[in-house]
Amino acid sequence: MTAPLARSRTLRRSIAVPAGMAMATALAFLPNVTASAAGRAPQAAPAATSGPSLSYVVNVRPGAGGSEVQKEISAAGGTVVIAYDKIGVIVAHSSNPDFAKTIRGAREVESAGATRTAPLPAQSTTDVGTPKALTAAQVKAAAGEATAGQDPLEPLQWDLPAIKADKAHEKSLGSRDVTVAVIDTGVDDTHPDIAPNFDRAASANCVSGKPDTTAGSWRPTAAESPHGTHVAGEIAGAKNGVGITGVAPGVKVSGIKVGNPDGFFYTEAVVCGFMFAAEHGVDVTNNSYYTDPWYFNCTDDPDQKALVKAVARASQYAEKKGAVNVAAAGNENYDLASDKITDPSSPNDTTPGGRVIDPSKCLDIPTQLPGVVTVAATGAKGLKSSFSNYGQGIIDIAAPGGDSTKYQMPAPPAVSGLILGPVPGGKWQYMAGTSMASPHVAGVAALIKSTHPHASADAVKALLYAQADATPCTDPYDIDGDGKVDAVCEGGRNKNGFYGHGIADALDAVTK
């Protein structure tokens, strides 16, 4: 069994090496892998310089974040960064260690909490392992296997036929009127697989909690994770005779950068990401990360409760504006429907400490928020990936996220059990994780929206689930063949804890 490891900070770490895994919301490693309304003034106005500067979210009634509340924030030693009045979420900075406690006493404030435990400025993707680049020889060999109509590296993409995307492309590549926002570490829109489909108007840098639309602000630096670029290519890599092919190669993709230079995805950035997507007409968002610094945010903790509320309001606002929000389930092989889980990695921006949580009260956000499509990962044999989180009533759908070839070997000419995608600099790498499964589902959702352009977000989700290929529980699930059960699946053929409604189906998305 693949033992759960501490999350690699915040992205749903994807797996990246042939026998190993890269980053994803939860980090998992495979064998042999490298991986305005007026309110009552606060009780006191403490000094604003008595502690390290932290970032906070202050939740008020939508429409009540006007000058009076902002005055109260100032009186409590805070500075407003931005107020999202439509959802009643205010982002503020303060060096007053009692800021949250003080501002919670204001009449209009429903909840407030620090978004981090490390001082400003301080990674949490859902991939696993270390990305492994294709060699020149591998690129040449793959190109030699490509058939008419295939991009050069498509023979290595076992994941496309696994969801019938290759057959779907014979019918439709998707509509240019559909945009998928990659809320992630940033997207390199100059990559030849991404440039033809990139939507600059729907792209921004949200790391500070306030959108920056300066040209190129959404790109990762050379020192930052390639995660978002890989995800964008999986969704909408152009079918243009170069590199790989995405699940929906005819739709547009945008980049909303929410991962900071240290790789953390803090609440204010995530809220900004959903709000920016909502206000720019995005049809689908992909979220292959968890919100730092807590793997699970417990609603009986005043700080963490505020973070859950802020992200929930933002994601629900995006859905009301028409976006289908898709998120990775995480990579620790956790049963998210169990009575308790040991979380050894929170808070991940200072000193983590082991804590036992109840996953019904302590949520992995955004993936466990209402309305969000929660995606588990499968490998080349169609079985739950060894690292993928699961849980009856939690997992909505499954899709290829990769696995070690020791567990699930793809059919030739594919040689790696991981997922191939573009990375900055015009290159391609293998990665794995629920981070890679989520964009497959986001791509299928984009194809459904292309086929049914007037469908609401709820209607697209209903079609996504109805069209999924029902997959029964793997029982017993002994992925490493050592005679011990590695996870227990509950539920029937049409809905269970490993695969949800089943494995996503791209062909049905363009024909039904």
C-alpha cells in the first residue's frame, strides 16, 4: 500500500516521474519515483505593530462591506487590501496579533480569520513526485508512432483513449466560445501547445488577493512550479501538429495564478481566483490544489471556519455566474468519508503538528465544498490510483491521473503510467496525481458545454455524471499485490467511493 505522506505544501501535487509521482492537493509518492452597513466599533484599537504582519479574511453580509466596516478594520489595526462586496468577503492585512479576535466583535462581522500562520510574505498542488522531462529520443520515438491526425506525442497519451477523447475528437474539438480557467501556479501562454487557445482577457495574477491583469502576470517564473502549465495543456492543448493533444483542444484556456512564489495557495488568492473567473465569463474552473496552510479546515476553529466561508462564497458565486468548478480530491489515499483522519501536515507554512480530524467537520477546500465536482484519479488499467483519496458520498467522478507502472502498466506505444503534458519553455513532462485527473474532467465538462452552449452549470454537471461510464468497486483493492487490502470501496456500480458516478466519457460529451 502506498502510505500517505505529508502534503507537499499546497498544490494537489502531481506525479511526474515514470515510476513515481509529482505534485497534487495531497502529495503521494509511488515506488521508484523521484519525486456598509454601520457596525459597532471593536472593543479596542490595539497597536498595529505588535506582531508579524498576517493576511486575514473578514466575512460580512454581502453588500455590507462599506466604509463603516472598513473603518472598524482600520481601528482594529488592519489595512483593507480589497473588498469583494458581492460575496461579503474582505481581505485585510494586520500586524496586530489580536486582530481577528477584535474584529469578530464588530456587529457586521460574521467571521474572520488569519489565512496563514507565517508572516507576509510567507505550495500545495495535487501532483506527486518530481516531473520528468521527455528526452529527445523519446520525442522522436513517439513521433514515429503517430498516425494521421495525431499530434507527435499523442501515442504516449494513454489517458485520451481511456476517456474516449480520441474518438470524441473525430466528432468535435470543442467550441471557441467556451473558456476553462486554470486556477493554479500560473500558465505559460507562450508554449506552442497552449498559445493558440489562450484567453488573455480571462487571465490574471491573484496571489495578493487582488487581481493583477498586467500582461504576462499570470505566467510562472523560472523558479516556480510548472504545474499550472501542465494542467492547462491537459485541458486544451491545441491539436496543431505540435506536442500533445488536450481533452478539449478546440476550447480556450486561461491562467489565473493563485500560487505564490513559495508555492502556497492562500485563501485570499483562491477567493480572488474564483471571483475573477466569475466576472470574466469563464465556463469551467479547474482547481488542482488545496487551500493552505490547513489540509483540512475545521469549522469549530474560528480562523479556519472563516476560511471555509470565504472560499465557499467565492466558489458558489462563480457557479451562480455559470461556471462548473472542478477540483482534485487529493493524493494521500485517505478515505474522506471515514470517521477520522490523521493530518500530519498542518499548518504547512510554519510547524506542522499531528492532529486527528473529523472529515465531516474539517474540510479539504475547495474540493469538499458544496457544488464542487470532486475528482478521483485512475491509472492506466482503469483502477483507482494507489495514491488517490476516495470516499462514498465525496467522490463525484474519476478520470486518468496516472500511477506507477509497477501497479498499472499502459499498453504500448505508451511507456509511462503517468500523464504527459506541456511545461514552460516549450517542453513536455510526465506528472501524476489527482491534479492530473481533475483537468481531464474539466476538459470533458468543456466539451459538454460546447455541445450544449445554453446549459447551466447544474445541467452540465448532471450530464457529466449521467454520461460517466459506471465503474464498480475494485474489491478487494490490493494495488501492490502484497495480499493486504490497501483501501475499501463502498457503494454500488453506479455510485461508489472510488469512482463516484464512474469514469468521465468525452465521446458522450460531444454526441449526447
